[in-house]
Amino acid sequence: MRLYAVVAAGGFRRFATYRTATAAGVFTNTVFGFVLAYTYIALWDERPQLGGYDLSQALTYVWIGQALLAACAMMGGGFEDELMERIRTGDIAVDLYRPADLQLWWLAGDVGRAAFQLLGRGVVPMLVGALAFDLALPGSPWIWPAFLLSVLLGIVVSFAVRFLVALSAFWLLDGAGAAQMSWLLGLFFSGMLLPLPLFPGLLGEVARLLPWSSLLQMPADVFLGKYSGWELLEAYAFQGAWAVALLLAGRLLQGVATRRVVVQGG
């Protein structure tokens, strides 16, 4: 496990070197936060308590989304482009023969990336939002670690989805289309555009059952105190179940891809 801890630390340091990009990302997240916040204000003025959120909670949801956008790679920007390029060029064969697990290697690096993005691009927009608006901040200190655990589970789910998408490059001539479709689905079904309880009827029910709800909707609801006691454990179980299922699917697909590389290499 020490190896993967080093890889995670390397992923953190790698993204910490992109200072200009980080500053640009903070500015972009903050601007979009204000745009969404004023849009939500107009919407909640017409429909108070929409989706079970008051205006303060809705505004808090907006800024949590901006804080988690890069950390959960809801618009890409993680490891997947690099992995797909290594598959396209054939360099992946070297990775598969290394004495390290391919999935754990990329997971560790992505956790390091997400940790930096959460601190580097998440904290400042959230602070700006708290200064500019009346946000519904947690009253109990225990909500903060509960929220961070939910965020961590969301990051793992996000990785598992993107790992499957990246492995599709073994069978597709170009995985860019699959990656773009993935982040479009992620933006919509994570609740980034609107909280999932606002989705009507069957669409809302299905959206809350999909893995992308683990990226934003569930961590935000934990932050807002929507879950407590057994409900909180059920939320963790939901995120954990998706993480395990998707990671196992990725490991299965990785095994199939490995056999394909070995056969072709032989």
C-alpha cells in the first residue's frame, strides 16, 4: 500500500504545479457560481421550498457543486485522457507488465488529483459564496467529516466510471466520444445543473438511483443535514455499493483487455 500512497502524493504534487490553471479554475468556478446563484434566487423567488430546499440551502447547493466540480471530475480533466492515449499508442502493454495493479495505480493518482482540486479549486469559491450569500452552513461539527467521507466515496465512484470509459479505448478507435458522453451524463445526472429532487416523476427516481448522484447530490445532502442516523449509513451504503460494483466491472474489463494484449503480443 505504500506504493499507492506515494502515487497519490505524486498526483497531488503534479496538479499543484499548475498554478496558473488552478487560479483560472478558481476564477471560472466563482463566476459560474454567481451565475447559478442568481438563477436559483430567481427560481426560488417564484417557487419557495422547491425540491424541499429553502433558498439558503439551494444557494449552498450551488457552491458545493462548484467546490466539487473539479474534484469529482464531472467535466473530465482526470486521468482518463492519459490512459486512453497510452492504450492508443500501445504503451499500456508496459503498464500491464509492471509489478503494480493497473486499476489501483490510476485510482491512487486520481485520489491525489482530487484532493488537490478540492483544496485548490474548491475552498476559495466556497468561501466567496459564504461571504456573498447567506449559506446554510452545518451547525454540528460532525457534519464536516461526514461530508468529506461522502465526497471521498463520490470521488471513487467518479474514478470507477471514468476507468471503464478509458478502457473502452481497447475496442474503440478513439475513446474521446465515450469520454465526452460520460461527462455530459455526469453533469446532468449528478445534479450539477439542478438538484435531482427537482427532476419530475420517473426521471427523478431513476436519476437518484444512478451512480452519478454520488458525485454531488448525496454529498450536498449530507452537508445540508438531509441524512442522519440510519439514513446517513444508507447513503454511504449506496455510494459504496456503486463504487464496489463499478470497480469490479473495471477489474473484469481490465482482465479481458490484458488477455487481449497478451494474445496480440504473443
